[in-house]
Amino acid sequence: MQYGTLAEYKFQPTSNPGSEKFEIWRGGANAYTVAYRVKKGVVFEPHGHPGWEQLTVVSGSWKVDDRVLGPGDVAITPPLQKHREEAIEDTLVIISVGNNDLTG
């Protein structure tokens, strides 16, 4: 079993200015959970993932395509489906990607 607290996370800058991430868990190349701290206005241009993505908003306001999400809201995206994301305000999200079975 693994435990962690947000206060212990050592966030690192990403290649997308205004965003930082902390890898919580990695089970392989396409199975992982990451916490992102993102400044207001930062955009993640349309992209997809090789496995299912589950995004949970912890704090702030996050937009996935045309839907705005707040704390406690979840977005689940199927493998390879392109989606655009944007921080509407300073936001913390947890993203898990997994299930490499692209058939379902």
C-alpha cells in the first residue's frame, strides 16, 4: 500500500509553462497517476492518451472541451479520444491514465 499527502508532493515544472506535476504512481508506460498544479489560462491543446483518462478536479476550475468542472467533478475520456483542457482559474487536478486495452 502507498500513502501520500499533498503537502509532501514535490511538484516539478512541465514543458507547458504555468503547469507543474507530481507523479503519484506509475504502473508502466501507459498506466500512471499524476497531480497537476496549473495556473489560470494555461491550455493543454487537443491530445489523447493510449488508455482511459480519469481527471478529478481537487480545487479551482477546469475546462475539458466545452464543459467547465469544479472541485469534486470528474471527466472520463476513452483511449485515443482527443480533448482540450484549460485552467479557468488556478487549479489542482489528479489525472489517472490506464487500461491499455484499446478495444473497450
